[in-house]
Amino acid sequence: MDKSKKAKYLIGVDLGGTTIITVVTDINGKVIASVKCLSEVKQGVDAVVNRIVDTIYATVAKAKIQINQIIAIGVGAPGPLSTKTGVIIDAPNLDGWVNVPLRDMVKKAFRNTIPVFLDNDANAAAYGEFWVGAGKKVSNLIMLTLGTGIGGGIIIDKKLYRGPDDTAGELGHISVFPNGPVCNCGNHGCLEAIASATGMVNRAVDALRLGRKSILRELAENDLNKVTAKMIYDAVLKGDTLAKDIMRETGRYIGIAAASLVNIFNPEMIVFSGGMINAGEYLFNPIREEVKKRAFPQPAKRVKILPAKLGEYAGAIGAAGIALKELIG
């Protein structure tokens, strides 16, 4: 008998508002195969669950293994959700998903023969970086996902910290500017409202409307509604003063929040993921400067501030890792 047939594998699924990413990994977190497809959430819950199941079968086929070699399935999804009941409570990024028993729906699709675990997508990404990514050699890690919004995850003593309501890690909702713009959560001056890609664009557009000179107008073809975070980065590379000011200020706000996290959690590492990290040192330098300035000296000296390594696959890989962790305890 082929010894490879005895090998055991994990499935990790990252369900986003736009895309589903599914991977097969071995028990050490090595990706064997992956499949991506559109999530098409407007088609309804049942259709999305069917797409998740289809991607699982497709990934298993691509990996050239059998479905009975899968020992657990992990799904990372937008919250709020309950890891205990496996229910998505009310996810703003999944329109109409209220009290959806996603875990049990996926489990039923495999005739309840494979254990399925559900967790927050940002938690899954954080666990992925801890398990096999930038943080695989540390015990205490915080991850911030920088994109349209800002999410996060917290690893303490090699364990994912969720809190009693599964809401720990909402790091984008640290208040960094009490009288700042209104956030989607209803609060004022959240990190997400100011320093996400959306917040960065909003600040740039406000400055342009107040008369600041910038090549951003040219890049956006004089339509301020077309300004994007990538345009700001492109303008930084061209030496544009406004773009450099916006990027530096963005890093400064993120650094203020990161310094608080260093003082509270004393992590060995803060990992940043998402499209914004492509700005490199233009973003990371002001983050590090603020941490050095505001955090206690010893933890500030200890903490490493790094970009993530797993890219868009962090959530799916982390979901697989969480499934393994929950399976073996």
C-alpha cells in the first residue's frame, strides 16, 4: 500500500465578502494545494456554502488525495460570530448573514464525518502567521490587518486569545483621535476610520479639497472620487509632498496604537498584513518611531515590527491550523 495514502491533511477556508480561498495543508502547515473563487454572497447563504464545499472538493482533487484523509476543516469568516456554537451572528461584510450556523452547514455537507471549526477571519490570519509565518518562532504575537478596514488577532503564550464574547482583537477600534471622523462602528476617531486604506484616502481627499497641491489630482484624472491608497503610494514614490505627509501621518497613527499594544501585551512581535504593507518603510518607519517614543523602553526594544509572510493565504492557512489545534487540544 502507498504510504502516502496514510498521510493526514487539513482543510482551511478563508471566507471573505469577495473571495473564498481554500487550501489543503499537511499537519505542519505546508500548503499542498489551493483554490480561489468568488464568494458571490448576493446569491444567498446556501449558494455560498455550496461554493465552500465545492472548493474543498476541488482542492482535495488538486492535491491528489482522498477526502477521507482530511482530519479537520477550519473556516475563517467575518464576525461577529461564536466559535462555541459555530454561528455567524451578524456579519456586515456578508450581507444578510444573520445567525447563520455555518459550521454545522459545512459539517452536514460532509455527512458529519469531518470535524469543522469556525473562527474570526482576522484571528485565523494571526494564527497562520504564528503557526508557519513571520511569527513561527515566538510565543506572543499581535497581528494587525491593514486594508479597507483594520482588524487584528492576539496570540498569548502560543494560544489565540478570543475573549469570552469572541470579540478580542478588534484592534482597528482603538481610539487614537477622540474627536476624529466617525467610524463604521459608530465611535469617533477609531484607528480604522483614520489609518485604514479608506481613512488614508479620505484624509488625502480632504486635503485636496482644502487646496493642497498634489499629483494625486492628475493620477485621479481630476476626479477625487477615484483616489485610491495605491495612488497615494505611487505619489509617494514620485516625491509628492502631500502623499508623503499622508503616509507618514498614517504610520504615526498606527504607531500610536501599536505602542499601546506593546505596553498592554508586551508582545515579542507585531505583524502587519494587508495591501497597505506594500508601502514598505514609508509606512513602517513612522510606526517604529512612535513605538520607540511612546512604549516602555524594554518592551519597545524587544518587540519586532514586521510585515506578514503568508500574504493572502494567511487566513486559510491559519484556519487549518486552528482546526488542528482544536482537534488535538
